[in-house]
Amino acid sequence: MTRVRLAVQSDAGALTELRCAFLEEMGQRLPDGFSDHLRDWIETALQAGRLHAWLAEHEGRVVGSAAVNPYPHMPSANYPTGQGWYLLNVYVKPAQRQGGIGTALLAAVGSAAREQGVDALTLHANARARALYERHGFKSSSDAMKLGLA
């Protein structure tokens, strides 16, 4: 049976491992020391409320995660309360894919967002995951632009 739970600061190691696996699967070569830096960032962000994360556990082992960065937004018709969450790092270990874990993670995030009065969840989806998000009601947007500063 799969269980999804809110991650706590002591889960930073598991979140780091899953984030690194996700990034490497996306083709990123992570520099030496990256995981230590990431773990420190996750611990700090969880404590400060700049990151909320969920872990999926199957038979007592962590097999997936999802995280959000909460962000304020100037209120508008689309953001009446001025609260948004940016969804990132929805990841399920390859051996556990196609078993409903991604769906369970998205359901947990969506439920928490509704409970906290979040106006919208936004994300950038890779082509392989797009169908999962669309099944959960996410719509494509063509108005996003990016200016790389690094």
C-alpha cells in the first residue's frame, strides 16, 4: 500500500536523493558537492516555509516526492487571495511508475492547496509527464516567458 505524507525537516535527505535523481534523469550533470548544498537549502526552506514537500512511501520505503514553492501574487481575478504555489519535482522512482503514485502525490498537493486557500498551482511539465498533469486538470499556458540571468 502507498501512503503520502507531508515531509518534515528530518526528511531532507530523502528529498535530496529524489531531487538529484530527478535532475539527473532530466539530463543534468550535477557538480561535486551539489547534494550537500541542496540538502542544506531544503532544510532551511522547509523550516522557513519557503518549501512544502510530500513523500510517497510504499511498503515502508520512500518511492516518490512532490514539492511546492509558495509565492505571493498581486491579487487579480485569477489570484483573488494573492496566493500561488509553484509545483516542482514531482518524481517517482522508475520501478514504481505507472502504479498511481504520481496521482496520489498530486491529490495530496491539491488537497493541501485547497485547504490553505491557494488560488493556483503552476508548473513546467516535461513532455513525458504532461498527460498526468492534464488528467488532473492542469491546462497549458502560452504566456510564460523567461529571462535567464545566470
